[in-house]
Amino acid sequence: MEDTLADTLVDLGNDIKLQTDKEFFPQSNQQASRVPVTPQPTDVLFGQNHKMHPGNVGLHDLISKHADEYENMVGRQRKIEFAGRLVLRIKAAGARFLQLDKSSMQWME
């Protein structure tokens, strides 16, 4: 079963170690700063209860806009690279991918 564009974007945004991490996220080889941050409207918040957060809505709009193009691509590597470019666009616009640290109840990048 192939990943959807949404799955691939979440994987890349969450800095899961994929083959192309070094190309798309050179900083992912370093331990990410674990400094708590305050979510902004442009940020993408991981978790089930944040579907209406403006950054998540924007992500879903972007996914909808590019889903057909992604699905028509042949090869996992091309799909990962395409999703990586979308993640870079999201980050270049100032958005971050944030996850709630359950032990501290603080948002972390």
C-alpha cells in the first residue's frame, strides 16, 4: 500500500528519517532544539484535535491542491522528493511542524 501525499508530508514534517532527509532537511542530522514554543496560526499541529487550526487547514488545502499530481507520479523516490518540496514551501512561509510533548504539556518543534 502506497502512502498518500498527506502521509508523506507528515512523515517529512515530523523529520522521520527517510532517504532524502539529508537533501531536504540538513539540520535533521542534529538533535532538534527541544525548547518549548507557542503555536502560531501558520504552524501545523500534530494530533487529532487540531484539524481546525489555521495551519492545519492550510496544509490540508495544499494537500488537496496537489493530491492528483502526487498520485500520478511513478516511484516512491519521486513522491518523497515532491512532498519534500512542499514541506520546504510550508517552512519557507514561516510555518513549523509542532508536536505536544505530553510529559511537559509544551509544544515542541
